Amino acid sequence: MVGLGQAPSARDHHIKYARLVRRKASSPQARGADSQGYRYSVQLALAGTPYQKQPKNKPGHDVIGPDLGPSTIAIVPREGQARLVPKGLGTAARCA
């Protein structure tokens, strides 16, 4: 959970409105729950435009040459380093 001190420039914006959120706790005896088993929190809506993280990997339009071997995949871009990736890894790990 991000506090106001951790959010980028959250202290620079005014609060537009606050919303009270009621969520069911894991059990009525859960820490912070009321007698009916609910937890309450406040969500703040701030004025201004929301912060957006910059993407780590921007999509490109380069040509690559994949080479499928028995246990690895070789990825060779037109410019840059070639690399070997084990076949058992997920797509996100191969493209990183």
C-alpha cells in the first residue's frame, strides 16, 4: 500500500473527495474488523492528472532471427547482442 509520502507529488494536489470503502474481512475475529466482520478504509481522489509509470520496454519494429534448438532458443537481433534462452521459461522471461 502506498502512503501519501511515497506517492509521487501527492502532497502537491488537493483532495477532490474521499470515499469510504467497506470490505469483508477474512473472518469476524480478524484484526481491524468490526462486530459484523467488515473492514473500512478511505480512498482519496486527488485533483490533477494521475501519475503514470514509463514503460520499461517500448515496442519496436526491428527484425529478429529466432533459432529453435532442441533445448534452447537463440534470439539474434539485427543490432545488439545475440542470446540463448532455455525453452522451459515463460514468454516474459524470454523477452526481458
